[in-house]
Amino acid sequence: MSTPWSSALDTQLELIRWWRSDEGATYATVIGATDEERAEVRQGVADKAAVSGQFQRGAKLATDLAELLDHSATYWVSEEMGRFLFHAHEDIPIRHLALEDLPLPGGFVYFDSPLVFEVEGGSVAIGALMWHRYDKDRSCDLVAYHRDATRNPPLGFQTSVIWDEGEPPGGSLTRLLQTFWILSSQRIAQAEVRQADRPTRRRAQRANFAIPEDGIRVVTLRRLEEHRQADDGPHGMVDWSHRWIVSGHWRNQWYPSDEEHRPKWIEPYPKGPDDKPLVLKDRVYRFSR
């Protein structure tokens, strides 16, 4: 029986295969070249040595991206949890990168429903994020893929960013991934380990992909208890028509051991009956690196 989270591992396997193909290496040559190098190739003025060097760099970039995917834990994020991450990422308090915040050295996060950002002239649907930690350089490499149903795999390279430890998030990509790291470890998220279905496991074995024993990390929005007040309707009950997001806020938290108040960020959380739809205010975000 097919499981929805198996799509995350299937897509990860297809991306590895594609980056290791001649097509992937050629594409990596394009995205890895400078604007000046691309112009020289288009104008036919680049010498053979320069073109050869570009292809060598492109092949290495494609190999590196495949290797990073091959050593990344697989995450599947439900449609509802993805909407919540999208809702929360813009307002996340600025936190400089600390490598100890990363749940694992590397991860591939597949969104069951893509997150749509506004860009100049249109929009981009982010379908997956990947990160890899570099302890030697004290940095983190972040890669974003956009959803493209015309491709196989159905993801296309969007952008990559090197995020140095101690630096603040520089744009939508880093804020979104940092929001995922933080919220997926808190009560707002329910993270469970699930196994891929048998056909996916067989495809992984044929591709010599070592499926982690702990399987796919499935991240969903936790169903919290309904908040009720004694004077809300008959018998203290309210017939809510939907669930909604209670906005995050700062709390001036008292720490007895230090005998002082320090601000503490209280994360946004859903409120309302479990069986009602989640309704969020319409928000449009511009994608930036």
C-alpha cells in the first residue's frame, strides 16, 4: 500500500539519480558558471579550455549535490504543517545561526504541498529544502528546490546559500528552514518515524541508497486540546466552526535560578476543535535568498 510520506524518499532518490546523470552535470555547469562565463559561451568567444573548466566544475557541483542528498535524513512535512511553517516564518525572532540548533548534520525536507512565494514577475512554489552542516568551516549549506510537475523528478534547483555560524538569517530560505528546525522540536509539531512502502524501499535498494533504519521523519501539526471557557455558551462549550492560529508573542519569563526576567518567545499555536478545518489569514511573502 502506498503511503504519502514515501513520496519524500522517492523524490530524494530521483534527485540523486538526476544529479549523477549527464543531464544533471550539464545543468550544474549552467548554474555554477558566472554571468561573464555564460555570456562568453552564448557569444561563442569562450576558448575550449574555459569551457572545459566550466564543465569540470559543473560535474563536481552535480556530484557534490548528489552526495549531500545521499547523506541527508528524509523528512516529509504534511500540507497543514507546511502551511503553519509558512505562516510563522516571517515573524520568527532573529536568531543567529548556531550549529547546535540543527537537528541532524544533513536533511532533505519535502513539502507535501509546496509553499508559494511571490517573486518578481510571478511566483515560485518551494517543494523541498536541504541543508548540510560543515563543522570545519562552521557553516551550513542550504539548497531550495521548486516544484515543477513537468520534470522528473518534479523538483528543479532554485537557489543555494552558505549560512555562516553567528550570522542572522538573510532571507526567506534561511528563515523558513530555521522555523522548521525550531518548531519541529517543539510541541506544536508531531514528529514520527515511519517506514517507506515496499516499492519505494525496493527502488532505494536498486539505487544502492542506504535507507536509515529509523526511516522517514514525518512532521505533522499536533492536535492540541481545545481551549474552553466556563462562560462560553451552554455547559461552557463553544460551537467553533474552524481552527485558527493564536499568534506568537514574547513573554517576560522569570528564571528563578538566575533571579531575573528574560524575554522568551512563545510560539504560535493552533486553537479550536480537532475536527474543524484550519483557517489562516491570507499572507503573501516575497521570496528572497
